[in-house]
Amino acid sequence: MLFDHCAQCQRCCHVDPGFPPLEVTLTKQEKKGLGSVCIENSCEHLGATGCTLGDAKPFSCKLYPLAFNPKTKAFFFDTDCPLMPAYQSQLQDPASEASNHLRHMSEIVQGLATSDPQFLRANYRIDSYYFDLAPLEGAQSPKKGRV
């Protein structure tokens, strides 16, 4: 399984030395339940096998290793994530785990474009600062007018 490696790597749940703490971007709904999530060195919700939040895991964390630019309506990928080659390769198979992930993230992004557009802008600003982003090859942008 593609994302099984995440529990071992856990790179995205840590802030590199020299970077300021990462305030995880939360949707309006997530703020009601979680308040805030700030990663100073490593995420307080990180357990031995990955995130301990389960279904309450913030969307910005579920979206990773992707980032979405709401201005250009394009997806990007954190080049530091070791899944990048496999993820992009899997996008050629519409039934793959990566294709399903991208499809699901696209659906949520479309909804947030209407219900919480400020989340999308804030999340992309933070992703652009903390991650080395490259265009996601083989990704279909959400339908125009929907985001």
C-alpha cells in the first residue's frame, strides 16, 4: 500500500531545525473540534504508527503530500516526500491508491472552494513556505467554475 510508508517516515509531522513552528491550517469545522494544531518539533498527535487523530485528522494533513493552489487551481507535490515517484507513477492507473487519493482530495477541495475558501488560500501559503513544491504531473485540475 502506497501510504503505509508514512507511518515509518513521519517526515511531514516534523519541523526542520531553523524553521518556525508550523501552525497546521484548519478548516472552520476543524477549528471547532481541534482548536489548533501547532508543530514545534514534532506533532503532538504523532504516535508510533502515525497520526493518532484517526478520522479527526485535519484535511491539510490528509491532503499531504499534495498542496492545492486555489488561484491557479493546480495541485503540487512536496518534493521531499519519498512517495513522490510512486504517487506520480500510480496516477497513470485510475484505480490506484494515488488516483483515489487525488480524486477524493479534489472532491473536498471543490467543497471548500465554496464553504471555506480562506482555508484553501491560507493552506497553500503555508505549504509554499514549508515545502519544496513541484507541479503534480498527470493530475487533473478540479473542474473550472467549481473551485
